[in-house]
Amino acid sequence: GLTGSAWGDWALYTDSPLRAFESELGVQAPLGFWDPIGYTADGDAVAFARRRQTELKHGRIAMLATMGYITPEITGKFPGYLAPSMGLKFQDVPNGLAAISKVPAAGWAQILAYMSFCEISQDQSAGTAAAAGDFGFKVLTSSDPAEKTKKLQAELANGRLAMMAIMGMFFQDGLTGSAWGDWALYTDSPLRAFENELGVQAPVGFFDPMGLCKDGDVDAFKRRRTTELKNGRVAMLA
């Protein structure tokens, strides 16, 4: 419909508004410019720049958060006291989500104050260097334009991965009690009713990202399995 052929070259789809962004940083193989929800369908360059600024910021925070989860598990914690007046040692603070309730209010105030400083210490309005993610901290930069572009691409890719990783850690921590928790500990999961069904295969196991089976309804599962088999056979023939 868009290229004139089921095997058509997307280069033939000249009316696509996404062409305005297909040369931007972050457009990487194998997906190319990937926008399944259609945020950029209107071709608005200003909105794209704002979302890219947000993506960069969230990606950087997620990378730090992911390392924050991993590092104490591998290297241990600082010696000494986190809050001497409260007798609270660093060792007394658990890893992961359980740490939220252990950090003193003064500690959270310091964290929020630093976050606020990062937000207001530089002009991040549209068109500024900070809006593009450049805050003058260039330890990993390069004077070679090609190498610099490669590193900026890597930052976006790693940030996207980290956003997925930290959300996975949050969920796993919340359900099993640890970011590295054994899912066998999540005994309340309704998905256990289907974990031995056909189609539950490595590496993802029982994969239900939309939560269609979260109610544990066996009859609904069987109806969907019938539909899945029928549609799959028709699709294979097609």
C-alpha cells in the first residue's frame, strides 16, 4: 500500500513524514527509524527535538540507576556511617527498592537538591547546547566527527537499553524482593497456571507483556490458544 509491493523498498514511500528524522542520531540498524506509536507522524521537528532531549535525560538517569543497582551487589557498600546521628551505617541500607524507606529524610533532601541544581544550573531551553545534551562534560568525546557520532549513537542505544533494564529490575525487585530475585519466589503469580503449557519456550518463558492472562482464567487462555493456532496456520499459508 505504501511502496507498491509486499517486498517494496521503503525508499519509494516518499510521502512519509518520518523522512524528516531518518538521518537523526539514534536511527540505527536493524530497526532504522522506529516509532510504532506514531509520535512523529506529523513531522514536527520542534516536538521531535523536545522528545529527544527527554530521551537523552531519561537514558542517562536510567544508566546511572542501573549501575546503582548493580554496583552494591558486586563491590559491596561504603564503610562507615550514612547518618552518624541516627547510627545508620551504609551496610544497614538494603539494595534495591527496600532502600527507599531506610534513607533518612535529610538524605532525600540532599538528593533532591542536587537534582534541582542539575536542572537549573544551565539553560536547557530549545536551541541551546544543553538542550542537545551537551553540558560540557566530555570525558568520552572525540575530535574525530565520525568517532564522536559513533559514541553519541552508543549513548542513545545504551540509554534505551538501561531504561528497559531498570524497569525490569524494579518489577523483579517488587515481586521477588530482589533485583536478581528468583521468579520462583513470586508464588502469587497467576501466570503459574500456564507456565507448563505448549509455547512456553526459552529464552522468554511464559511471555504475556499485555497481561491478557493475569486473571488466571483457564477457559480464556484455551480460547486464545485456539485463536492463536488458527491464525498462525493461516499466516503460514499466507
